[in-house]
Amino acid sequence: MLDSNKPWEFLVGQAIAQLEVAQTPKAHSLQDYLGAKAVEHLIN
């Protein structure tokens, strides 16, 4: 990812699109940083 010429917003969008939701998110995971409410809005 660091070698990409794409804007960071694109890369974050790609990461969110590939997000696999877990019942108990791992510490320091993207799901953990976004929070349950944000993840719920993104996937529904």
C-alpha cells in the first residue's frame, strides 16, 4: 500500500470494503478503531 499513488481515501475505502466483522473485534483492528456504531452503519 505504501507504494501506491492512489489517495489515502481510496486505500481506506478499500480496507473498509474488505472488512470482516467479528463479534469481538481484535484490539487495534480497523473494526475496533471505527467502533460498533460506525461499522453497523457501513455494512447495513
